[in-house]
Amino acid sequence: MSHATGADVRRLLTMSRPELDRLFRTSPAGEIPEGEGAGTVLLARGARLSTAVARLARLLAWQGKVFDPGRGELRNRVTPLRLRAVRAKVYRNGSWSDGDECTVLDYSRTSLLAHRIRDEIRSVGPGLYLGVVYWGRRKVLNFALRFPAPRT
């Protein structure tokens, strides 16, 4: 599946960890997103279980991220109240998975709670980003961010 295939969140929910890794490695960095992106946790454990976990995570914990490229940062939307919390610095750098360019979401200097977390994202379709979460240098999870289509 390449950048031009029109990947969607439903398809990402059906993919295995190796498939998600392959898609990430073959996708371009894309533009640094702007505004609110709806988040989906990608468990990579089969469509049924992954969909259930993604719904539960969105309901109770994490709804997505709000990017402010002008400030070079983002805030996560968390809790059922959709609070904007857990700030990260946003910048371009080489991915830990393959060294190619990606957008890095770096919590190391902005969050006591998440200081060991580094996310990396790449564009897998119009308005859709695939993310990788690292705890230290260990890959622990994938996620998707869906941004609304620009108004014309």
C-alpha cells in the first residue's frame, strides 16, 4: 500500500505490525500537519480487537492531537473532556526505524509524564498520517491521525 492508494483508518485497523511497519517505511514524510487530527490507536491484533481497543481508547483516554506548526508544537486531546494536554515539540528529523525523514513528536523536554516518549509520523494518504510510538528506543504502538479535508 503506497501513499497514492488512498489508505484509510479502517484499512489500517486490519493491518498487522509488519504491514504497518512496511507502510511507514515506504511512505513520505508529508507536510507537518496543522490543526486537529482525530486519533486512532492501532493495536495490530486483527480488525475486531483493534477496532474495540481503538474505540475504548478514544472514549476514555486519547482523542487525537492538535498541531500548531507556527509554534513547532502540539498538544494531545485527552480524557472524555477532550482536554488539550501533554505538549510535544514538532520537527523534521530522521526516523529511528529507517533513517529517512519523518515528522518527530518529541515529549522529552515538554512533559514529565511522557518524557520517554517519541512519536514519528508519515503521510499515508490525503489528510492521513501513520504514527509510531517509541518508549525510550523501543517501538510500542502505532496510531493514525486523520485531518479534515481542506475547505475550498
